[in-house]
Amino acid sequence: MASLEPDRTTPRSSRRGRRWLLVVGALVVAVAVAVAVLDLTSSPAAPMSPLPLRPAGETALPGDSSRFDYASLDADRGLLFIAHLGASEVIEFDTNAHRVVRTIPNLSQVHGVLVVPTQHRVYATATGANQMVTLNEDTGEVLARAPTGEYPDGLAYDPRRDTIWTTNETGGSETIINATSGQVRGTIALGGEVGNVAYDYDSDRMLVAVQGMNDLVAITPDTLKVTRQLSLPGCEHDHGLAVDPDAQLAFVACDGNAVLLTVDMRTWQVLGTSPVGKDPDVVAYDRNAHRLYVAAESGTLAVLDLAGRQLTLVGLDHVADGAHIVAVDPNTHHSYYPIPVGSDGRPALLERVPV
């Protein structure tokens, strides 16, 4: 019997395309023509260049060759938690021993995953159930399930208030949940489809990419009020987000037009724009190396180095099909890429080291 549950496993670009086709089916031909004209008149994409990385290993992962989503690393313990969206499970991987520790099942269409080492807990968004699930980092035991808004995706941790912020992508909101008890503390509506969320410890505020409005907003956690809002001209559908608390910079990936914006969090101004791979998704920042990784749905990885307050693209190349997730270890500077199909046809985790 066919499931009546909505399909939440397809890439974001495909989901957006399907929704538009349902709404404006009669205009498909006109849209296609317009896109073709835009392609002819737009500036060319950045040329591919070698990545400043070399292969350091490939390890088979359990499960089928369905979509992976986010990954999160406890660097001190060497434990990497990978959301296997298509299999509705989280894979725990020991990066020191290069082996799978366990799989944690029954996390319906899991998208986001976030390990908080100080809590010895892992948080995951079960998108198929509109829940955030709290897990014991040591045992994989489910400790709590909390309701969220529609389509929970990315996660961030506020250590000052011990709360997890869950991005409800199509719900256009953030759900705030107590990290210890798993109880919902509040919800804030943002007026449009939302991308990722990040906490800036220096300014004590949450940043959210409101991709439905092409805005970046700042929220005061105590009042749950939007205190700053920045329009992002030249950015289409801002989704990926990372922060450098030392330089007070935010890095915003725009998956609609394959660019990365650098935003000054002190002046709330855009400092620069960098090309990245088509359909950028996950952004990971190595704070110790001042290096940014932007993984794209196209399997293309962009590596950018920060000097002063400016980013320089130092490599742009195809890693593997499905390599739209990246996690980086700030201690060893190794980076990790779960992919649905490795060299032997099974799911795999790729490992890269700087050169």
C-alpha cells in the first residue's frame, strides 16, 4: 500500500521545483524559455580548480544508497554523527578507529543532526514526524521527542540558555527546545521559508537565513524578537550558514545562484561575494585553520581561506556525486563527506586532509 506521508527525502532544489510546477504548470514553457535566456546572458560560473585536499580514506557505511543529509562531529572524542535521511537513521562513526559504532533507527526522514559534547547528547530532526529527537551520545538511546513546526531541518545550540533551535523550513519558523528536558520553550515565526540557524556567542544572538525572503535576521534569544534584518541583494534563496565568532563574520550560501556572501556581523553589511558549486547546501568552518568548506548538491566542493576579513577561493572541484554534506575536524583539519554510492557501489564516508 502506498504511503500517504509527504515525500521529504528529495533534494531541496527538486522539492522547490515540484511545488512550482504544481502551481504554475500552465507557464512551464514560458519559464523554460526565460531560464534559457538568463543562462545565455548571465556571467559564467567560476572555473574548476584543484582542491587543496588529498584523499585519506574511504569507509563503507551501512544501509541503502539513499540520501544523506547533515553530519556533526564531536572532535575531542572523534565521533561523527551522520543523518541517513533515506534510511531514517543516524549513523555513529568513530573517526579515530575508522569504523561504524552503531546505527540509531526510527528517526523518520532525519535531516538535521547536532552533537553537543558538553551535554553528551545528540539532537536530530525527524522531519517525517515533525519532531526533534534527543539522543544519548554514549548509548544512542532516545531520551525525548519534542514537536516542532512543519519540516524541521537544521539545528543550533545556545549554551547560555541550554536550548536547541530547530529550523522549520516550510513552516517558516524556529522552535526553541530545552536541551536537557526536551520541552518546547517557544516558537518564533519569520514570515517566510527558512534555511539554517547559527548561534553567535560574542553578540549572544541567533542568526537565521530566511531563504523565502532572501534575508538574514538576528534574534535576541531572551525575548525571541528579531532585532536586525538584512536584505541580501545578489543572493537567491540563502540556505547554508556558518559563523566565525572571532572575526565576527557570517557566511551565507545562496543555493539559487551558487554564491557565498560574507556578512560583517558588527556593521551588518555584506563585505564580499564568492563563487561556489551549483546548489550549495552545507557550510562548515574550520575555526582553527580559518578555512571554509561549502558542499553542493552538484557534488562540487568549494574551499575558501580567510585572511583578515576577506575570503579567497583556493579550490573548486567535484568530490563525488551526492557529496553535499561536509563536516570538518578543527583539531586534525580532516574533512568528511558521506555519499550514497562509494567506489564499491555501497554508501561510503570519504575522508580528505589538507595539502
